[in-house]
Amino acid sequence: MANSKYEYVKSFEVQDEIMLPNIIVVRVDGRDFNRFSEVHEFEKPNDERALNLMNACAFAVLEEFPDIIFAYGFSDEYSFIFKKDTKFYQRRASKINSLVVSFFTSVYVTKWKEFSLQKDLMFHPSFKSRVICCATMEVLQTYILWRQRACHLENLFNTCFWKLIGCGKSQKEAKEMLEGTQKQEKNEILFQQFGVNYKDLPSIFRQGSCAFKTEVEDIVKYKENGAPVKRLRKKITLTHSENVAGRSFWNVHPCLCKELGHFEGDISKINPEYIKSFQFENNLMPSTWIVIRVDGCHFHRFSEVHEFEKPNDEHALNLMNSCAVAVVEEFNDVVFSYGVSDEYSFVLKKNSCFYERHASEIVSAIVSFFSSVYVMKWKLYFAQKEMKYPPYFDGRAVCYPSIDILQDYLAWRQVDCHINNQYNTCFWMLVKSGKSKSEAQNCLKGTQTQEKNGLLSCQFGIDYNTLPTMFRQGSSVFWDKESKTLLSNDEVVEKFRKKIVVEHCNIIEKSFWKAHPSILEEDNR
């Protein structure tokens, strides 16, 4: 990070470490998936391809994040459980939550055609997520049982509901028929009216899916005498067990017991409100400006693997800008965004009640949507490059109490843009001229702005101030007014409409904000 007079804004960031011995669970849930499933014509009440896609995403998450030991999912949700003593990203809730939902989303988009070949994605799928802190193994066991029972109850209802629809009932009539019915009554409706024995339905529908890591012996090499040398490695297993929260299921898998613990007995009663009390929720302070900062994870490697132009790849930056435009369009409460390199900051209006100002839901929804757009739009900006693996982002929410402090935050990010871009421009010009990376670093060590400008001018004939403004000043995305002059009844009438613009301008100077006073109006709607 660059040093500047604006550095003080970092003090507004809140630490959200989940303390040991709490077990961390991240629950990912489809955002507006009722509409998504209708638009993409999912089979009702269950689409096996869609469920298999969700399972493939869960597999990918377990492969990507070694500390995730167990996952359970059904319909459009999945819960991921980290090993008890995980130190993943210092156990910071926002980081863990956003990384998991972002990667899950990227994989979902990447693998879509693999499971739904006949239907293109019509709009961007996205998810929201939250962290649950399980204080004991009993709480974890209760949580898993709660989710599996929810799977059973929802599937039983949906099976009855869509069977009634299929025989000619309206949705309203089907809901009225099922209102207040118990499990046994629903089973009787299925059997007597449709000849369906609920227990004969595929277990993936009735019981959901769980993926977990087991330890298996692998032969890694052979000795000179031909004897095999074996090592334990972790393998992911998928199953559709009747009771994944049962002692008989859990305790027979050594890896689960080793990394999480044993289940002492079986649980029969569930109090959902008790379980919900363990949700890790940071309610953002009211009447403050919310900033959601989205940041690429391991993007140095991602840019190398995908051969981004150094020091700046215009296509990559325009892809980021396109994602920011989509976020501003999707989320009405976002009034301004600023981005540079692989990060973007989204400002929500001061009086926003988006997701009741629950940090986890706001952050996860925006990070997930951003990730979805990034993957879906890749080919528009890199037509000749295949995406080698799914990218993902982390996110955080920070509250700023006044416009002045908010503007200082944005100024901090733009100062950071300038200092980093100037350094990177010098660094990569030195590398391209034949120096090693360590030699280039040594050349630039301790240099000031003027010295770097002099180096670029004298050695490479580059006037830094003439480089594209997008590289030097980053990108601002916001709603602006566009005026149109119309002729109506022989009178000239000027009409205004809102449009999203992408500008590369100086947002440190107050002149920008004076020219666009509507952006940060406190009653902005």
C-alpha cells in the first residue's frame, strides 16, 4: 500500500476474526434462484443436472481450499465446514466468506455448459453467503441435521406441489391444498393421487449431497527391490446419506473425526432459532457510507498464467470496468465505484438498507456477482485466450461516517493507483530492457516520484504524464445525467435521463465532486 496523508482511513476497518475453538461454516445460497431456475427452464421439482453442477462446484471448493473438510448441499445451497484449528486467512470472517462464495460462483459459470449444454446462460448467476460459528461439536451436528431436514421438508413439499401443478392445478390452488399438511399427509397425496412412493425417489433429491475428505493410501514410488512406498493422501468422496448428522455416519470416517471431532450421540430435536444465534453477523453502522472493496485473489499468478501485458493490460482493465458497470446496474444502492488493477471499491448510499445492512450478505452478493460477470465476459475481452482456471476475489465492508472521510478513502485508493503504476511502469521497462527482476527492484529502491519520471524520460523516452489516464488515475464508474433536446409543440424541451459512465479522472480534487454533486447526495435514491 502507498503511504499518503489519506492512510488514516484504514483505521475505520473492523477486525472480524473468528476465535478458536469455534468451528467455521460458510453457507452459500443462490441469489434469486427461483427466477434463475425459471428462466433457464430447470426441471421441476428437481433438475438433476443443476444439482450435479452444484456438487461439481462443491468438489472444486474442497480441492481449492485444503482446510475445508466437509460440505453438505441441496437445491441451490451448500455449507462448507473448515477443520477445527484452521488458520485460513487468520480466521477473518469477511475474507473467508467472500473467497468461498466468489470461487463457488466462478466455478458455477465455468462449468455451466458441462451440465446444461442445450441452454446458454441468460443472465449472471450469483450467490450470497454467511459464516456460522459452531461453538461445539454438538452445535455443528445440530446445524448439519437442520440443513438435511430442511432438504427433506422442502423436497417433499415441492414434489407434491409440482405433481399437483402437473395434473392441472394452479399454483395458488396447489399451495392452498398443501397448506398446513404434515409429512404423512403429503406422502399419502403422492401415493394415493400419483402412485409415487416418496422413499423410492432418488436419494440426491430426498437427502441432499455431502462431499468430504477421506484419507487413502497411494503408491508414490517403488524401492529398488520393487516394494511400493505408500503415502496417505486426501481424497474427496460424494455421497447421499440418509443421516449425515448421525453418529453412525460421522464417526466411521477417521478424517472427519481427526479434523473436526466425534459426535457423542444422535440428536432428534432442532431449534432453528438456537442455531441461527451462532451466525457471525456484523451489522453495519446506520447512517454511514458503506464501501465494499473487491480485490483479486492471487491475481499476480492469474495475470502471469494468462499472459497479461505488463505493466498494464488494457483488455484486463476494461474487463474489470465492465464488471463494475454491471454491479452498478444490478445493485441500486451503489452510487459510485472506483477501480484500479484487480480491485474495485463500491460506495453504497448513506441511507442504504440493502440486506438490512448485514455485512456478510452485502459483501458476498456483490463479490459473487462481480465474479460471475468476470467469467461470463472474459471472451468479450480475451477472444483468443482460454481461461485456464476460475478467478476469484475477496471482499470487505467498511463504514465511513462523513462525505469528507469517504472522499479521503477514494483519494487514498487513487494515490495508491498512481504510486503503484509509476513504480510498475519503471520496473517493467527495466525488465524489458534486459535487467533481472531483482536488478530492477534494486534500481528503484528508495527512488522518489521525480527520480522515477526522470528514469522513464532519460532511459526510455517516456513522459509519464502522457501515458493513458486509465493507467495513471484508475477508473470511476457512476450514474450521470444525459441531456437531450427535443422539439415538442414547436417548443424546445430539454430532457434528462440517467446513464452509467466510465471516466478516468482526478477524484482527489474537490472539483470532480462539485461537478457531480448528485453522486453523494445524502438522500440519494
